[in-house]
Amino acid sequence: MSQPPARYNEYLPSEKGAQRPMQPMDPYEPMHTTTGMAQPHTQPINYDPYDDADDPYSVPARYPAGGGGGGGSINDQQHSKRHSGSQQDGYHPPYSPQSSDPFGASSEPMYFDDDKEGANGLLADNMVAMDMMEQYESPQKRQKDQLSEMQQRKRKKRGCGGLRTRWMVFAAFVLIILIALAWFFVWPRWPNSILFQNAGIITPYDSSDPESKIYEAVWQVNLTVDNSENFVPTHFKEFHLKLYDGSTNVKIGEGRTGSFMIPGKTRDKIIPITVNVQYSASDAGDPTLKNLFYCSSLAQNETASQDTQLGINLLMYLEESIQGIAWKETATIHPSIVACPK
């Protein structure tokens, strides 16, 4: 162990065991210990501002104050004594570059502990870094995020869980019901029934030529229509009537009506149809031609015309066309024996 400087011998016991007298100490002068740390004096001493014996960075004077003699001042002697004693004994004064600085860099190797947490520690560090980055986001981005959140909340209120969606669903349901009701009442329906009423003659057959093989006349066929199934008036494009001889199933005439309207909830509406009856045969003995001539003769005979059992067998096919409906409906009317028109 290195010995302390010579100056510290003043405060140590002498070789004979007698303690030297204590000199007054400066309370502001640091007291150096063997560990290199300064401690304040507990007793005041005389302070000499020119005493640099304790200054580790002082340089000895080139020219001694004693004029080159062997004497010199007390300070120079102490300074030289301090330097000589420290170099010989290997003692390094405090705060010198050779002293051990507890706060300085150590020459010993340093070892770092391994990361015990491994990936968890890295993940925690990354999360902390991300949190710090989020804290330093720009105010504009935060404002945009807040606006987007507000818009999403409004949409949720208006959309998924809001009352507006419920009202929209309720309104759509009510609208569907109203459309269905309107469709039920407005949609046109075909007549419930069409019956033969009677037939009249508009232009009678000219029977002046008994050898004629052509029958020509204009009849008026009256039909009774039941439109009670419709709640609103029904607009018909036309009725197209085709007239056949029921006994021979041969067409003898046809007629059409123009457009007309039948009020809703109407029963027994009479629709007159003008029918042009025209038939020609190659033989005078044609059954269809004979039936037409016979009906014409019955119409001219008043006594025979009163007999309801006498008449002609007719078959009718009626094509109905309603406005707003693309297809047509065909009704078959077979009144059997019909009184001959007159």
C-alpha cells in the first residue's frame, strides 16, 4: 500500500507514540483520503492562497525563489517533496490522470446479460415504439379519424340500428300491401259469363231466286255479359264472334264490335254484335244451305215462327280482348236451338 504524502504526517502519531499538536484547518479546504475522495475538515486551519501543495496540476517553478541557493521557500520545498515522494512511492495524487476515477471508463471487460424474455421482450419494445409513434401523429390525421368515426356512428344510427331503417322497412311493407290491394281492385278480370240473348235480322235474305245457291243476310246477335267480378270499369278492345251451323259444324258468318266499356259490378249487360251471314254451296242439296233456307222460310211464316221448337242449331265462338292484357280469351256459346231471326 502506498504511503500518504508527507504533509499528512503532521496529523499522524509520532514514532514514540506521542501525538502531534493539531493545527487550525481551513473548513473550505478539502481533505484527501487514501481512497481518492475529498472530505471536509472538521477543524479550521490557516488558509494560504499561495499554497499549491495540494494542487495535483501545479508545476514546480523553474527558478527557485531563493535566488538559486539551496534554501528556497517553504512552498517550494513542500512542492518538491510532494512530487519526489509521490514518484518514489508510486502514489498518485487525487484527481490525477493515473488515479482511479469511480465515474470514469473502466478498462475491465463488460458483460451484458442475455435477454431472458426473448421474443416477448422484442414484442413489448415494438409495441412501445408503435405507441410512441401513434402519439406523435399529425393533428390533421387525428381530425380525419375523428370525422370518420363520427360519420360511421351516424351511419350506424341511420342504418343498422337506427329508427330510420325500421321506418323504411315498415314503409316498404305498407307500400307492398297498398300495391297488392290496388292490384287486386284495379286488375281487370274476364267476364264471369256470356250468354246468348236473341238474334234479329237486319238485312233479310232475298228469296226471289229459288235456284240460288248462296245465302246472304245480316243478323244482330245479342249477348248478355256478367261483369260483376270487376270492381272498376272494364275496357274491352272488341268482341269477335264466329258463327257456325251446329248440326254440320260449318262456319256461316262472323262479326266484330268496336271498343266499349262495361261498368264494374254490372250484371246482364247486353252487347249487340252485327254478324254478316254469308254461305255459298256448289250443290243445292248442301245440308248447311238447306238449314239456312229453312230458317229463312220459318221467319217469314208467322204461324211457324211462334213455335219455339222450330229454329236453327247455332254454335258461337267469342274472342274477348281487354285493354292492358296482351292475350285473348275465347268463350264458347252453344245455345242449341235458336229461334230464326226475323
